[in-house]
Amino acid sequence: MNLYERVFNDIDKNGDGKISAAELHQCVKAIGWEVPLVEVEMAVVEGLDHRDGDGVLGLEDLIRLVEDVEDDDKMNDLKEAFK
């Protein structure tokens, strides 16, 4: 299992193979980002879920999200959250 799969499985608390906005919101809260749930929901529906538009993130969506993060501080926060 690669790093992305491990991170995905950690965020996917209910194990359904998809990351909901609520699960992603819990993740960003865990790393100290104060983002309202409604903003996370809008980001998932309008921007992050490119593949099938089902309103949840698959593994490919998560990989794209993480790889699009260019700010080293944000990437370090993500890495720290999953240690």
C-alpha cells in the first residue's frame, strides 16, 4: 500500500472507499485549519471531485488534491497530520 492509499484510508473513517466532505473537514480540523464545513462541502462538490461529480473524493481525487498543494507549509501540515 502506498502513502496516498494509507492517507486515504485514514481519512475514510467509515471505510466506504470514498471521502465525504465531513471526513475531509475532520482531517483539516485535525491539522489546525479552521475551515467551516460548508466551505469544505463546496470545495469538494465544485472543485475537488473532478472525476465523477458524485460529491465525494475517491483516491484519484485525493492524490490530485495533495499534488496540487504547492505551499510547503501546507504540505508539511498534511504530512504531520498523518504521522
